[in-house]
Amino acid sequence: MSETYQPTEDETGLGALMGRATSLALGLIALARAALAQFGAAPPPAAYTRLILRRYVVPAEATVRRAILVLAATLSLPVLRVAAASARPARPPAPAQPAARYPVFCLTEAAPRPRRPRPAPEAALPRILFLDTLTPAAPAPKPRPPADEEEVASQTRLLRRLFALERAYLYPEREARRYLRRRARDGAKGRAPRRLAFARIPGNTRHLYAPFRDVLEDMNTAAEETLLERRDTS
């Protein structure tokens, strides 16, 4: 996140926090790339790909998203242009085979699912079995893709997500302006702004190195405070 952001505060200020977030995101991206490089050109097992996603990519994405929100608070809000419907040029027909597009970094996070309450233990009652009844048939197993196809698909999803993360890391101001435009459009349509999962940070698990968790939690607090400040001044 070194495109335009220049820390100007002391070591305990927001500038230093952004620098720590930059180092954290870059370190996690490097760890993810190094883990993938162990397999060379061959796709890693799908379980290992999911492990890389959980351990490195998800906390890096959460860090970059919060840094983008902090950076967006320093930018001016965009002015939406409302054009007349008659003045809009006719759209050309869509091509039969659309060109491949770069993966887009996701600026929002899904709300955490509520935890299901554990069912109460059943009372220890004697069970009566009737041997003259038909045994219910086991459900048919769901069809799953072959191991090679699953591994290639998992690797492709991870690489696209990692590529989008790296582009957001390199061009944070562009992502911050995209976030502000999306927020302005939501406000113009009367929709509630899409938020981040501040209460339960993605990737903030016990597997994450403790100093990394401190940086991620500090960035979470800073990003949430910027939204509160915008709400108070609007």
C-alpha cells in the first residue's frame, strides 16, 4: 500500500499503523506465494490450497480492506453525475465471447453467521429395535469432480483472489476511490452502505501470529472509527 499514502505522524499515530499494516499484508502475501511455489507447476492438493487461503490470504485481505477505508477517509467524496436517459448513447451489443477481465478485489465482507446452539443431550432411554422392519437405505453419495479437476479449480480460485489482493495492495488509492463511488451510489439509491465484519474479523484466528493479530485488530478499530466520524459530520 505504497501508492500515494505517506505517513506523516509519529510512531504511535495512524501513519505508523498504516506502515505496520503494509508490512503485515506484504508478509502474508509473500508467505502465500512461497507456499504455492513449493509445488512448482503442479497444483497443490485442494486441502492445502484452502489452508493457504485461511492462514495467509484471508487475513491479508482483511488488513488491506481496512487500510483502504482509512485511506478513503482522507479523500473527498465523489460527485455523482446524473445524465438524462435520452442523452445516453445506445450500448453496443455484447460480444459473443467477452474478453477475460482482471479479478476485482472485494471491498465488503459477509456478515458472520450466527453460531448454532448445541442441541441438548438426549436422555438415556432404552431403544427398541424391530428386526422385522426394513432398514432405510443409505443416501447416494454426491458426485464429486476428480481429484485433478478439484485441485486445479481450487488453485485457480486462489490465484485469482491472490492476484486481486496484490493489485489492491499496489494501488490502494484507486480502490479507495472505488469504495467511495460505491458508497455514494448506495446513498443516492437509499441503500444502507455495505460494511465490513468489524465484530468478527476474517482471518483473525488463533493460528495467526500474535503480533499480526494486534496489527489487524488495531486496523479494524481505525477503520471503524473513520466510518463513525463520517456519520457524525454528514
